[in-house]
Amino acid sequence: MSTVIGVFDDKGSAERALREIEDLGFTEEEISLVAKEDEHEEQESPYLGQNLTDGAATGGTLGGLAAIAASIGAITIPGIGPLLAAGPIAAGLTGAAAGGIAGSLVDMGIPQDRGDYYEDEVKRGKILAAVDLMDADEDEIEDIRSIFIDNGASDVEVH
């Protein structure tokens, strides 16, 4: 199993990357997203806000992007504050009050020091995205990594 992980400076960049990844056939069970909840900002993003069908509804059915958006949950982690999270990492966060984001990332195979780093990035307002690749080949891993980089992600790593 491999995990491709990176941080984005803004919601638009993260969403473009996640849409491209979804277009490759990856699902909400594989795509994780974590961002600090901004109580003062109007949320317009299908991943991080209320507009769940923007660009994702076709013929009256919701696409996978909306399914991911619908799975977003709000959680408060001591020392971090309110977060919006979706995907495998969200499940880990619900029981990770003590371990925070870093603890959840360790459970996904990310080394502790890198988990701590990514947690700090979220604390600073960046958006963390990860794709859990259960049976991916090297080409798929490289495709995901390239999509992250092409859409402005920094600190893109494969674990």
C-alpha cells in the first residue's frame, strides 16, 4: 500500500487536483482531505463547503466528488481547533484527539516526523490531501503525484 500526500495553499488548487484524481477512478474511500474550518469564510467548495453538487451532478445523480463532499465532517482536535475532514483520515481523526492529525497519518503509514510536519501545515491554514493507494502500480502512483504537483501542492511525498 502506498499513500501520496501533499499540502495545498488554497481550496481551489486542492479541488482541481482531487477532481482529476477522481476522474482517474479513485473514490472517497481512497481520497482524504483535512483543512482548518474558517468560521469567517463563506464555504463554496464541493469538498470543503455547502455546494455539494457544483460540477458533480449529471443526469440527476451525484458523482463521486459530491459523495466525498457529503462525507466531510467537522471535528475539533485539542491544540488544533475545528477541522473539516473527509476520507480515510477523517475516520482516524474521530478517535485521534490525543494523536491529532499526525496520529491519524501514522495509522496511514506516514512516519511520525512527517505526520507532525503535515499537522503543523494544517494548523497554519494549508489544506492536506492524501490518496490511499491499496493496489496501485508505479504508474498510478506517479500519476497522482504529478496531479498534486501540477495543481500547486507542496511537500508531495509517497509513503
